[in-house]
Amino acid sequence: MPKPSDTPARSRRAGSQLTPDAIIEASLRIAARGSEDAFTVRRLGEELGADPTAIYRHFRDKDELLLSVADRTLGEVLDSIPEGLDWKGRLRALADGSLEVALKYPVVGSTMASRTTRRPNEFRVVELILGAVMEAGLDGAEAAVHYRMVGDSLLAYVGQRAAYLLFDPDVRAADEASWSREYRLVDAQGFPNITRLSTQLAEVTDDEIFLARVEALITAIEQRVETLREHRVASTPAGPQAPPRGRVEAEAVTDPGGP
């Protein structure tokens, strides 16, 4: 028997009987099936067993619903992050959770790669990343820039991976096979680097790419902290220089001292 949460309500409910949470959860159920129509009122009406127009009693338009659903998925990401991690661990856990949730709800993950929800869970994610880069040793404008670097990079990658799942399986299969077909057949003189690394290119996995990206972000923060530290040390003015010991001793012998 299917779980109740996996089946639409059968009775036609009036809009007053719906709640924003019920609509958001219905959207997530549709999105988790890999469907691209999780935010159409017709599809939601079918899922909820309600008059489709009743949804507009709770959300101004489809975009407001999308932002609310996306913020709910950010809550899932945050719930997956263990307590007690250092700044690197928090960023790694955020990255892992973001990818997992984006692949769970691909239409949400792909759409939100270039959006901001302006809602509580997004604020919590921003607070987490800012806290991590500040714990690493950045502050002010440097912290703001590196927060954006981390946030935008993760959104771009997980959004790309999520959008890929929405393509037809045959399209995905052709793309994935190209590394072991078309790229191995390129002209060796025209593309010597591709030819040399054709085997390695075909063997690269999505997980390896993701790990390399996350570690590169962490390394970039560490390197920036070290660069700023070196600049501070170099720009710190030196105190008064004491004369060489030999000169002090010579002056003590030749200077009779006092009037």
C-alpha cells in the first residue's frame, strides 16, 4: 500500500481547507518524482484533490510558491549538517547536503541556481557560510566576497547537476557516452591534449569533480587568509632600531658624558 504522503488527496477540498504547508509539501512530492510541472496549478490541484485556483488564496503567484518551496528544501539541507564541525567541515557538509537535496528535487535545484528565496532558511545558509569564512580568518569585504564565492559556486554546480536530470534519458546517455566515443576520435594533431588524456577524461566521475570543486573553494579561502596575514606582517612598521653593539661601546668610551 502506498504511503499517504505519496498519493494525492481524493476529496475535492475548498481553498479554505488547504494550507501553505500542504501546498508546499505537494509541490515537493511532485518535484521528487522528477517532474517539471511541480509548480503548475493544474498539477498541484490534481495532487491535492482541490480546485487548482484555490492555490492562489495562499500564494500570490507561481513564483512566490517556488521561492517558498525552495526555502523549504534549504531547511532540509541545514538539517543534514551535524553539530560541532569546524569551518571546513561545515562547508563540506553544506556542499554535500546541497547536492543531495538538489538531486532529490531536480526542478527546484535547477531553478534556484540563479535565484534567492529571501526567506528564513536562506538567511540561515548565508549565516553559516559567513560564520565559516570568518572563523577561517576573513572579515569585512573579504568575508562578503568569499561568502559569495562559496555560495554562488555551490549553487551553480548543484543547479547544473539537477538540471541535467530533467533531460530525456536518451539525451543524457548520448552526452555521457561522448567521452568514450567522439572525444576519442578527435584529430590527434589538432587536439593533442584531448588525445593524450582521452582515457582519463572518460573515467572522471561527477563525485570527483564535486570533491575537487569543494576542496578548491576551501583552499582558496585558506590561501587568501595567508596572503592577508603576510601583507599585514610586511606593512607593520618596525620599531626604533638600536645601534650596533660595537657603536654603543665606542660611544661610551669616547663620550665623557655630562658638562
